Amino acid sequence: MTIPFDNVDKELIGKPKKLNIKSLKRFMFFMGPVSSLFDIVVFLLLWFVFTVRDVTHFQTIWFTYSIVSNLIGMHIIRTAKTPFIQSNAHKAVYISSILLIIIGILVPFTPLGVAIGLAPIALEYIFMIFGVTFLYCIVASYAKKIYIKKYKEWI
């Protein structure tokens, strides 16, 4: 709900950009596999490294990872520049991202979490979630640079 308040990079304000379905498809086919790769990494880590076999814990870890990676990943793709350094989101976007990440981590520990089929997870999974998300940010930032160099644009 805070995205409408977000700051836009100054060079994008001068001339509005028309929605281009071809560019959007190209972006999805380029960046989508990067995100999917890290989803697969999390799945493989949970199954083969952590040997999580309990469905409730697996789904809870996946739920938490999805929230954390999507909210942090949003900051990577919202600008062609380096997020947090060259381009900053509006303070409300940062605050809501942090609050939603905290809520996403805490919900499984609450009666609401239990009511919706989640279960508390160990700290090692929280570290794994943030570790994989950090690696995703590095790879997505690098992929973004390749995309911009190749197509001379960013969504």
C-alpha cells in the first residue's frame, strides 16, 4: 500500500514511459528465471541439506522466505540504479518492507499462524532465508546490469 508514495528516479519523471508489452515480456523472461533459480535453491536446501520432511515446517519456511525475498527483491528491481545507494525508496516503503518482514517472521509463532497452518521455525532457517535472499540480491543486481547493457532499458 505504500508503493504509490515511492520516489521515482529523476530521469524517469521528465518523459513518461509508455507500457510496452514486448519489454515487459523480455523482462519477465530474463529476470524470472533468476528468481526461480533461488526458489529451487531454497527447495533443495530444505530437502537435502536440512532434510525438512514435515509439510507444516516446509510450508512455513517457504512462506517466510517468500515474504522476505519478495520484499527485499522489490528494492532491487524498482530502479535501474543501485538500490539503497544511488536510488532510495520513500521512507514509507522502507518502513513497510521492514515491518512486513518482521510480521512474516513472527506470524508462525502466533495463534494466527497456527490457525492458518504455520508452525514456529528454528533460527537456523531464518539465517538460511536471509542468506539465500542476500545471494539473490547479488545475482539479481548483476543480472540487472547485464539486462540494461543488453537491452538499453530497465522496466
